[in-house]
Amino acid sequence: MAEQHTPRSLIVTLYGAYGRTPDGAPLAVAALVRLLGALGVDAPSVRSSVSRLKRRGLLLAERTPEGAAGYALSPDARQLLDDGDRRIYDPPAPSLSDGWVLAVFSVPEAERHKRHLLRSRLARLGFGTAAPGVWIAPGRLHEETRHTLERLRLDPYVDLFRGEHLGYTPTADAVGRWWDLDAIAALHREFLAAHEPVLKRWESREPVAGEAADAYRDYLPALDSWRRLPYADPGLPAELLPADWPGGRSAEVFRALHARLRDAGARCVHTD
């Protein structure tokens, strides 16, 4: 299945990769149109997507230092991206000693719409379902889960616990019930099919002047695809995964693309 890169997702990916300046300066609307246009997104789609992100409280309308119209990240958006960095760029090696974090929630009937929001958000954080109403994830995800629930004001409905699995089903069998491992493996293979050929092309390519635009065009879609995977895949220890698990290879491919293309692509982003 061909990868799908929505304008809104690409804008979030762009800010995550290149839009977090120390002074919090906004990206100009004209720059957003130029950079998304290089990936095949037309200007009306960029503007409507930016408006939706503004309504969600992720972008703030501000003027650039030069006085142009632009958008900066909100504090919530920066926290969201900072939390994501730990998963996307530098995840710790999974270990059985991490233990588990459990989320148990109770939502009053009058606010039952929040049940779906809670379930979907926990799933997007990488939680699996251990039992009805009991969600589970590797213990190292506790802090990010807490930040997310607080940001969405869902924390009053949730209790979080940390612990270890004591039985009775062997944990390697249990995780096959808690997560859809076949579906997660398929996402890794889709990433490899789309982006491993890109890496091989760059590995055989001699450095040339003016390659920044090519690096940007290859890097941002790869990052846009990859950044979802560390959420769909909670990062389980190798002892709990099938022997042919493709997650290690897809992580290697992304790290190599990141090392080769990220800084080169930045020169395209910051071209005046």
C-alpha cells in the first residue's frame, strides 16, 4: 500500500524537524508554502491545514522578525514534539527490566465521549489492551503518558500504575494478545519498502553541490512516515518478539537517513 502524507502531518513533521528555534521564532507562511510545495502540496492545502492546527492550539499566529505573517509552536506543541524526540530519534534499548505501566480509567456516563478519546490516545501512545479497561505499555513510557493526559485534561479519569508481569501466561505469549504484532510488523515492512531504496541511492551517491533540496525532499517524507512507527510499536524487548521482527532493520534505515539527510535538508529549509 502506498504511503499517505497528509498536508497537516507534513506540517507537524516540518516543525518537529526544523521549526524549533531557541528563540521560538515563527516560520513564515510563505516559507511553509514553499517547503510543502516542494513535496507536492498546493498553497490552499497548506493554508487550510495551518488553520486547523491553529484551532487545535498547536500553532500560534505571529510575525517573523522581518514582519512577515507566520506561525510559531504553542507551548503544548513544543512539549508534544519534545516528548516525541525521545521515541523518534533516540529511544532507549528495550529491556525486560523496564517493567510495565498500566492505565485504568473510569469516565462518568455523562462524559462518555471522553472514553473514545482516552482509548484512542492510549492506543496512539503505544498501549496495548491487557484486559477490558486495562491498558499496558513498557514502563519507560510513563512520563510521556502523564504529559499527554495532562495536556488533554484527561488525567482526572485515569490511574497509572507501574509493575512487573507475574504470570500466569508467559509474557512472550501475552504480548501477542495485548498488541497486534502482525499489523505492527506490516508497518515496518511498508516503511522499509518505501525508504530503504532511498537510503541505498544516497549511499551510492557522491556528495554534490546543491544537494540540499534533494535531501529535504527525501528526508521529510521519511521522517513523516517513521515518526508514527515508534507509537504504533511500543518498543518491546527482543525476547518478546518473533525471530524475524523487522523493527530493528527499519530503525537502522531511519537512523542512517537521518544522519545523511537531516542537516543537508536544513540548508533548503533556511534558504531565504
